[in-house]
Amino acid sequence: MQRVHIVDGGLHDGLINEIFSNVGVGILIYGNDYQQIRRATRRDVRAIYNLLRNAVKREELVHRTQQAIEKNIEQFFVYEIDENLIATVSLTFHADKPQLAELGSLYVLPFYHGRGLGKKMVNFACREAGQRGATQVVALSTQSFAFFSGVCGFEEAGKEILPEARLKAYEESGRNSRILVKKAG
């Protein structure tokens, strides 16, 4: 047996809510990879694109085509619950400044907001960056400055921290993103 669900019998529709949602209302004891953060694969491209689409519409994230996501799939990590993608984050390294990793495409489905998944994804990406030799992680944000600074411990930095090619793209975008930095690891 890989899973055991414990549900309060006095809870109205408790069993239905437990069975038909990824979160449930009871207690789940599991012996498999029910939830995990993992490296994205080509199978995830469409799901990542669909996750990010609503944030792009609200101008929270930069638009990426499915082809761009597929081309750079090795940069993406996903959080899944019962094989359903709930969150994503990307981690980019720049050849002209290898000690700096850039965190991007951070998105958590709204239903899962307030559960610490965004912070988990950021912490995971920072550890991954450190393991891959980066000493700092940078994030650019137009709307999530308070999350990165208050919740994740990033500090505001100047644009001079960006690698030359990234600085050029930053200036051409016109998004006026705030630049934040944190120690990797």
C-alpha cells in the first residue's frame, strides 16, 4: 500500500474533497513521490507554458514561447503534487559571469498561494545555483519585490551586477524591473 488517507467522518463532503482534490482535507501518509521538486523534462514543456501563460497576461512574467521553453528546458524545475505541475522556476547561468545565477519564471498556481511553495522553489533554486558553482543569485521583479525581499531574503542591487548581455536585454525590455540579489547556497 503506497498511500493511506485519514479523513474526519464528521466533515461534510470530507471524503469527496479528499478524493477529488490534490490537496484534500484529511491526512495523507504516503510512501512514494507524491510531491517533489524535480528538473523539468521535455514532457513538461506544454504544462510549463500553460502555467506561465496567466502570469504573462498580467505582465508578472516575461512571455516565453513553447519553443523557447523547450530549447531551455534544462533551466527549468517544477514542483509537482501527484504528477500535476503546481509551480515552476528557472535558473540561468551567463557565460560572461558564471558566479552569478539568475532566477526567473517563478510561478505558483493561485490555489496553492500562501502555502510556502514559492519560497520552497526559490530556496531550491538557490541551493542548486550554489551546487553548480554560483556565489550569488539574482532575480528581476516588477511586482514581487516584497516577496523576494521580505520572504526570501533578497536585497536590492544595482544593474551593474548583471552580466553585459543580460544588462543589454534588461535595458531594452523597458520593464523597469527591480534587481535583487542573494547569496547562493
